[in-house]
Amino acid sequence: MRTFDVIVVGGGPTGEEAAARLSDRGLHVALVEDRLIGGECAHWACIPSKALLRPPEVLAEAARIPGARESVDGGARVAAVLERRDVVIGVDPATGQPGDEMFAPWVERHRLTVVRGRGRLVGERRVSVGDEELKARRAVFLAGGADPLLPPIEGLDELEGVWTNREATTTQEIPERLVVVGAGPVGVELSQAFQQLGSQVMLIEGESRVLPRHEDFACIQVTEALAGYGVDIRTGQRAVRFARDGDDYVVTTSDGATARGDVLLVALGRTAATNDIGLETAGLNPGGYLEVDRHMRVHGVPWLYAIGDINGRALFTHMGKYQARIAADHVLGDEMAVAHGADGSRAPSVIFTDPQIASVGHTTESATADGIDVVTYDTQTSDNAGGLFYAPDATGTARFVVDRERQVLIGCTITGPEVVDFLHAATIAVVGEVPLDRLRHAVPSFPTRSEIWLSLFEQAGV
Ligand SMILES: Cc1cc2nc3c(=O)[nH]c(=O)nc-3n(C[C@H](O)[C@H](O)[C@H](O)COP(=O)(O)OP(=O)(O)OC[C@H]3O[C@@H](n4cnc5c(N)ncnc54)[C@H](O)[C@@H]3O)c2cc1C
């Protein structure tokens, strides 16, 4: 039996962050991984999806800008896009097999012991991996993430070859007709990617709109843009039955209509990876997300932490890594806890559609639902000197949600081309609760689209 200070089960971005931080501060750490270091994010989610989205995005933006548009003579070159995607996710060009060798220098730098295989709790601070048992002196971290959810809808479990994000992001072929079920961030981003790479995409959503948790204007703009690219969007239609008819996948929706495709991509959410990890041995129930306190300790089990997607608080890589830092520091004796409202539905999030959506904190609707009296200020993202150098006709809006009484920014949504890097300024203002009469001294450079902040100050009268 090998003994470590901390055992981290799950080598995705969250487990990596925790393991490296603990090791860098002098603890002896085991990182247990049963697939690939890098996890879902690096191999089947964030990274490959952005690799598919970026080339068509660049071309679309260039095609809108006079002087560049004249040189754009077609869409993205699919083979080159897929080749580049393979490089960034670590596919070995010789074998075509995915790998995680690119993480080897990182493992070495942080002096981690990687243990390959499935980790299962087998008692207090004990984890089995295959035939071996590992013991932790201080704590065990569960960072096993989440799996694609395949809900119990008629016919779905009988179908073979259905795509989840894993097949979609690693595909070597672009299907002619793709049916995407679910218009959350994953469904919307992948619809955009495949439509631009040559598929005819049909996007089916049970709610009345795509991206239901975002500001109305963001949802409308993305819907119009997707439709402009040719995506056939069907909202307010729940998928109620799945079947095969010859080579076609057939989806029947709640209004009795049917949709057909060569490939079916189900993007209906995620489910916690908490089955078959020995939770019973710690008196916990498998199946659901693990409930944690503000230090990420699992309720009722003081030596066990759950970080990242597995606790369901905010299914983003950056939030999992934030939780990892909090949990690691707690083990190291720091009482820092997750800041109130800093994760959950108010976490910063970016959606890499065209237009992109960058948002943090409250939407108008969520603030009102929480009983906060807000005033909102809108401006066009490119209605400033910086905007002159971006597509003059591109859609984009910035909305600032301000707490009327406290005069602080509590939410911000920005849409437009290449706006995702705007978000961090807004995140600092929201998390720092910077009063507007202080914030106005943060001067945006000229000529940049960050002058949207000047529009906020002008409208707010500060
Ligand atoms: C298509 C798609 C696009 C996304 N895009 C973004 C984005 O742009 N930005 C963003 O912030 N988020 C994005 N996300 C969400 C992001 O992928 C997750 O929030 C993130 O991967 C969570 O990290 P994690 O470390 O908690 O889990 P994971 O990345 O799922 O890693 C968990 C790892 O643990 C391993 N594991 C599980 N159980 C065990 C066990 N018992 N023993 C050993 N190993 C185990 C798994 O094999 C896996 O490698 C996207 C998700 C999807 C599906």
C-alpha cells in the first residue's frame, strides 16, 4: 500500500489544478486517472469544440470587414480544421489514437505521481486502483467530472451510434444532415460548428428559446445568427421518441413532427460521474451530484472533498479550477471559502457562437427574481471608435445590470464578435463590487471597444 498526503481521483482540469497546487506547496500527491490526463475538457469538450469553431469564426469575421472580405473565397478547409483539432487534443498522427503525452512535462514539473486506472473509495482516506490500495494521510479529492446525460426518452437507449459531445468533438467526418437535440451551450456551439463546417443542422429544443438562462437579447441574436447560417431551429418542441428508419435517425417531437438526420447528437445535459466510485463506503449515495460546503468538503465526510463538475455547482472548467484552489488551500490550512454568489448560475461564462456571448453575475431576470431593484444600461458593443475596426454590420450588445440602491454592477452580458476577452473586466467589477463612482476611474483605452464602459458611466450619470 502506497501512502500519500492527498489522493486526487480524476485528472481533468479540476483534479490537475488541485494536485499541482498541493504538490507545489510540499505535499505528496497521487493523481488517479482512468482515461486521459486533461479530462473531458482537454479531449472531448472545451478544447476540441473551440478548435472546430475558431476557423469558421475567423473567416466569418474577415468576410464582414471591407479590405479583408475580398480575399475570403469560401468556407473553412475541413481537413485542415480537423487536423488542427487533433493536434490540440493530443491525437497521435501515426496511430490516430488520443493521448495525453502533452501533459508529461506538466506532471514532471509538479512532481506528481500519476496512478492509471479507476479509483474507488474503499474506506476512510483509502482508494483502490485495480489491485492496489492507496492511503491518504490528509484527504481524498473526488474530481471525476460529469458524463453526457442520455435521458430515458422512448427509443434512445436502443439506438446505436448516437453522438454525445465525445463523438461530435472527435469526429473525422462532417455528416451531411445532423440533428442536434438540446439547445444549451453545448448544443448551440456544436450546431454552429457543424453548420459552418458543412452539415445541414437541425436544432431541436423543448424550451421556448435557445440558451434559456441568458438575457433575452443574447438568445435572440444567437438564434437569428444560427438561422442566418442555415441552421433549422425548432424551439418549443420536446423530443419524445427516437428511432431508426433505414440509415436515418428519426426524432419525433411533442408536436408530432419528425426530424431526420444521418447523425443524431444528444446534448441534453450532464450527469455526475458518481457511480462505481465507492461512495457507499463513505456513507454516501451514488448517482447524484455531491453536496459540498463552501470549502468543497463533502457534507458529513470531513476528509473528502468534491471539486469541479462532480459537485454540480457550476459546470465550467474555470469554476472547477477555482474550487480546486479553495479546497487545496483548505487542506493547507487556509480558511478561504467560495465567495457568496461567485459560482453557481452567476459564474462567468462564455459561449463561442457568432455572436459570442460573455456573461457574469445577474441577468435582468435573475436579479428581479432575487428581489433586487436594478437598472439596466444597454449599448451597442461596436458603437465606439474601437468598433470601426470590427465588422460594421456585426450584431452585438452590452448590458450592464446595476443595483440601483448600492450603485454597483451586479451583472453584465456582452455579445458580439470576439468579445469573450472583455468578460474579465466585468467579472472584476462584479466580484469586487466596485461602486460606479470608483469604476469610472478605470479608463478604457482608445480606440478599443472597451469604451462600452464609458457608455455605462454616461448613462448612469457618473
Ligand atoms: C462540448 C463541451 C464544451 C465545453 N466547453 C467549455 C468551455 O468552453 N469552457 C468551460 O469552462 N467549460 C466548458 N465545458 C465544461 C467543461 O468541460 C467541464 O466543466 C470540465 O471538463 C470539468 O472539469 P472536471 O475536472 O471537473 O471534470 P472532467 O473534465 O470531466 O475530468 C474528470 C476526469 O476524471 C476521470 N475520472 C472520473 N472518474 C474516475 C475514477 N473513478 N477514477 C479515475 N479517474 C476518473 C475522467 O476520466 C476524467 O478524465 C464544456 C463541456 C462540453 C461537454
